[in-house]
Amino acid sequence: MSRFIQLHLLTSYPPANLNRDDLGRPKTAVMGGAPRLRVSSQSLKRAWRTSDLFQEAMNGHVGTRTKSMGVEIFNRFIEAEVKEKQAFEWAKSIAEPFGKLKVDKDLAKKLKESNASDEERLKLYRENVQIEQLMHFSVEERAAIDDLVAVVIERQEAPTEDELKLLRKDHTAVDIALFGRMLASSPSFNTEAAAQVAHAISVHKVMVEDDFFTAVDDLNSGNEDMGAGHMGETEFAAGLFYLYLCIDCSLLVDNLGGDEALAKNALAALIESAATVAPTGKQNSFASRARASYLLCEAGNQQPRSLSVAFLKPVRGADLLGDSIKVLEQCYGDMDRAYGACADRRSAVNVVQGEGTLAELIACATE
């Protein structure tokens, strides 16, 4: 494969609230002096990696992101009839290599002074064996944890330092390989992301609108009260989004222990997910499902660059999609003329013109 694969997508979403800010409004950004709709890269990556498409394509090679691995370990010890305090200490020792735990310094005092029931005591222990930071566990790491828990239960002795070191394994979790993981408290588990994902930005100026809505009480006959059972307000907007991804294929292969075939499958699953999977925000309210109307794949060893500058000036007019495609293609042509070829090969899918297929584009990326 080439060193870099760059993807450029244009996807049109009808009225929606795909990715909300802290006030529940669609996320926005100012670009080229104009307000734009925005969908964060974090929202996009989660939608892709948790989609049925990605999970099925990468079955057996997808990790689990959680703070509660220590709780799961503790519960297994309790189910095996290990005493509470011993189960807590053993669970803590196995979970700690993966990150700092939320251990309350007054836990022992609270347990001693409390007249708590068995269930309340177990709750206290569970609360204090959680990892402070979300940790992305690979399939191999989860299997190693399961094996170690079984060994500890069988011999009724705490895990040794050497056994705990073996929990850090080379993995084949493609979501970790693509999107990375970072633990400040356990840097040995860090993985540099092979895929860089930009925030999706609308190519045109956008105004967020308000939707006032009411709900009717089905058992209210209206004889005494003609009012609505509920009133509310939600905000939404529609937009044609430009999305840019850059994948370092060399790093992806390294992250997967040199398994090039798995790296190609991961790349194919990522491309199809990016083209067909919509963010999940407010989908029940808006059913704003969409597939990319235009995709461009660029492969080569040249220094990557986004084509977002094509939309620095907001696109206007009646044919937003057609004009956006023209502007994007003109931009990469201008870049080639100025800097020389910015890619060794390209493949495009233009749904508007009926040109190209997703299968051809994936073949270009994984060649």
C-alpha cells in the first residue's frame, strides 16, 4: 500500500441535530468569516467503530472502551466466593496497570464506620475499583485479563508482578490501531493513531433554527383542559458537509503487528463506514440518514493536505452539491499545478454523475 491514503467526502444531511453542544444546539464553527455546521471527529469515529458494518467486518478485532474493567474483575471474584476485601485487592492489582483507579482514601474508614448492608458495601468496593480515564482494551488484553483472573481464583493467591506485566500485549484491535489510545498514567499502553479525522464542516453558511413542538395527552378528552400535555423546543439545521481523513498506512500496519492483510481490511471497513454511516445524534427525531454523494480517494507517499481551503468561501447557489464537487476538483487540480502531483493515483465516486463505485475506490486505497 501507499504510505498515505487521503479521503475527501461530501455528504448532505437534511434537517438534523447530529452532534450537540453543552446547550443541546447543533455544533458550529466559524470558517471564512461565515457560521458553519460542524460534526466533531470524536462523534464520527464513535459512530463508525460502533456501527454494525464495522463490527461485522472486523469481528474479533474490535476493542472495548470502558472505565469499568476493574468492576468486571471484582464481580468475577465475588461470583467465585472470594471474600470482599480480598476480591477488591486482587481486582485493584489487575486493573491498576491500565490506569489510575478512583480509590477513595477514606474507603477503609467508610467501610468500618458504616452499618451498610452487603449490597451497599459491594457498591463501595465497585466504585473504588474503576479506572479514572476511559481505557480502550484490545481483544487480546481482555483475554489475558480473563485468563489471569481464572488463575488467581484457582490458586487463591494474588497475581505476581511478572503476571501483571504479561497483560500488556501486542494487539490486533483495529479501532485502537486506527484511532489510537492515550493514558497519561500508563504511557506503555499508548498507541499513536494511524487515522487522522477532521471535523466535518458545512461547505455553505448555515443558520441554526428552532423547532417548537407539542405532545398531546391521549387520555385528555379536552372537556376541561384543551392545552397540550407537553411543550418543548429543539434546534436543528441542514447542511452539505465536507469531511477529510488521512490514514498513515505504514503506521497502521505497525500498530497491527505487521499484519498487512488485516490493515487492508481495516482500511476498507473504515472507508465504507465513513461513506455510509451517519452520526447517531437525534436520529429518532429527524431520521437524518445519508450516504456520501461524492468521495475522492488519493493514494501516495506525498505530504498530505486537506482540501478544506476549497470551501473557505461559502458555496452559494441552487446547485450546492454540483458546485461543491466542481470547487473540490478544481482545488486539487490547482494544488497539483502549484506543488506537483500531490498523489500517485486517485479514484472518485460521483453519485450525481453516476461515475465510479465504492468497490473501485476501496481497491484504489488498498492496492
